[in-house]
Amino acid sequence: MTPGPARRLIPAYLVTGGRSRPAGPALDRLAVLVRTDAPVPDDAGTQARRLCELLEPGALTVVECAAHLDLPVSATVFLATDLAATGLLLTRPPIPSAGQIDRSLVERLLDGLRSLP
């Protein structure tokens, strides 16, 4: 098996500032992140700037951001939580999966469609 391209991993403790828990409520890894119009402060770290730039064109989930930034998901959760607390990001809970479909409703719908001329 041929090894993949060499990745430069950043230790999670550097991104999290040595913390073991996020400053605010922890985000779900499938939470959706959206960039606000607030300007990025000059003292923002490199990873914070990269995340803000990544989200400029639209929304991504925490895990997608982690993959793009080559960061562990846990470190990306910390980073996103911090940026949301400062107003640079908006967060939205994951979109719930669809519930069970009411089969009788679908059958009635199909019967109605079939009865149309």
C-alpha cells in the first residue's frame, strides 16, 4: 500500500489553547457553520482566519471544515465555538433525518393521482 500525501498535523492542544472543553456549549460535529459579516480581528489566530475564509462563500458542517483545514474534529469544534461566541460565525444544529413516512398517506396520494384524468 502506497502512503498518501504527507500531511502536516497540528496538535489539537495548539488550536484549543490547552483547554479540554469548549468555552461554550459544544457543537455537534454535523452542526452547520455560517460566516457572519463581522470583520475578523487582527489578533485572530491563523486557524481562525482560515476557518472564516473557508466559510466566506457559504455554509459547511463542522466535519467538512475539519477536513478542509486538516484539523481534528474536536479542535474544529473548539475553534467554531470560540468564533461563534465572538460573533464571527453562526451555528445551526444538524438537520434532523426524515422521520417514518406514513404509508397510508402515500397510498391515498397515489390513489388520488391515479384517479386524475
